[in-house]
Amino acid sequence: MRKQANKLLSSSPPQYRSAVSRYYYCMYHAMRACAFIYHKGDDFEEHRVLPLKLPKDFDPGTNWQNMLKNARLLRNRADYDAYPKSDKAWRRHAVIIKIDADELLSKAKVFLTGKGCTL
């Protein structure tokens, strides 16, 4: 999904709203994998529940719970807003969520390999 999101962000013209959505799903699925390992088989699939079930030992210095919740709210606006802003108005959001998604994916990889997963 990250490759797809990066492609949307770098396309001509950039598709910022769609990139926001794809980056959120990168974050969501990475954290589901971490929750699945931590909770021994439950990935807490429901979007509003997952942030409440993050592993206690997942990069405790960052508030991933809020970052994931904010990313979900942003994705909902990007995907479902009845009167969306122009796509260009989403540029800043797309750039910020890309940074968050890249960091989360990196931390998730470290977390999962530390728990014995092979990627």
C-alpha cells in the first residue's frame, strides 16, 4: 500500500486525497499486525477499536494511539466528505501523514522482528 500511496503522491498531478487514504491504510494494517502478535491472535480489526489496543511495548515514546486516531479521521474526511476541499488543499495533510506512515512502518518492522516475525 505504501508504494501505491507514494505513487499517488508523486503522480502528475498529485492525488493528495487518495494518498491520504492509502497512507492511513498502511498505518492501520501495520498496527493490526502488531496487535495480532501482541494480543496472541486478535488484531482488533475495527478502526475505532484498534488504537485502544496498541501493544504496551510498541515505541512508548510516541503517542501512536492519537496518531492513528487522527489519521483515521483524516482518511474519513478525505474519502467521505460530502463537500470536499480541492485536491490541492490536501497537500499538507498528505505530506504529514506520509511522514507518520513511514515512521510507523519502520517502528512496526522493528517491533515485529523483535517478536520473532520474519518479514
